[in-house]
Amino acid sequence: MVQTRKKSSESFKQLKLGIFPSELEKNLPRKQKQIIINRIGTITKYDEMTITVEFKLFPSKTVFSKLKSTLWFDDQEVKSALIEIPQKFGFSDEFKLKSELDMRGINAGLHSIKVEFQDLFSLSSAIKEETIEYVPVDKTAGYRKIPLTKKISGNDFDVVSISDREIYLDIERTKKNELKSKQDKW
């Protein structure tokens, strides 16, 4: 029994005044943080472009708390934002970031989009750049010769014959007369 205690006490090292916790942390193996940008997607609608960036946090989202995201368009910074990573249970380690750009006045052709992510509390970062072809869709290109029917409702109207119409008008007159007779007259 004494020998077992001796082995367990040898494996446990007590902190002394000469050994500071910061020195112990340096010796501990750290998890390698990585930000992986999977995809950059774009959707153009008239004079707006939606840029969707899909990224993954490795080894998990729990080792991250805040990221800085920077979006570049033709080597000029468009938007920089801080992203708080949710730590709730059940969510995935993969995220989507959507940005909507007003493209009025931008020439058609090839443009470069670059996305940067940087962890605020480590040196972990990721950069991905893609070249896209921007083709503005003019609103007049969407004009049609005939309109599309959005809704047809049968509850708003009735089709009746002339004889049936007279019967319905009589019923309406009778209802109005009954309401007038029930009103108080001063």
C-alpha cells in the first residue's frame, strides 16, 4: 500500500514558489487552431451581389471566441467585422457568412474577391481569393410582354345568372330593412 502511494505522489508534481503556472502552460501541448475556408459563392440579382463564405473551425468552435472577417473587392477593403463564435451545444463547427454588396456603377467583367479570417487571440488565420465574372442584370431585361398571374381567388366573386341575381338582391334588401327596424330612433 505504501508503494502505491509513493508512485502516485511521484507522478503528481506539487507547485512550488520557484515554479510559476505560466512556465507549466508553456510545456503543455496546445491544440493547433485552424480556420479553413471551404467555399466562396456569389449570386447576382439586378444591382446587388450576395457573397456567401463557408468556413470551418478546427479542431472545434470551442477553442475560438472571436474572429475578424475582412472582405476585399479588387484589392480594396469593402467590409471588416468582428464575429462572435457561439459556444452553445449542438451547433456545427461549420459556419456561413453572407454579405450583400450594392453593385451600382461597377463595370461588368472579371473581378477578384478575397476573404480573410483572423482569430483575435492567436496567430491562426485564413485567406482565400477567387476571380468572378460580374454580369449586371439590367432591370429592363426582366420585363415581360404579358404579366404573370400570381393569385386567382374564387372566394372573392360569384358568377350567377340574372334570375339568381334578383333573388340575392331581394335577400340583401330584406336584411337591410330588418337592421333598420331594429335601430333605435331618437
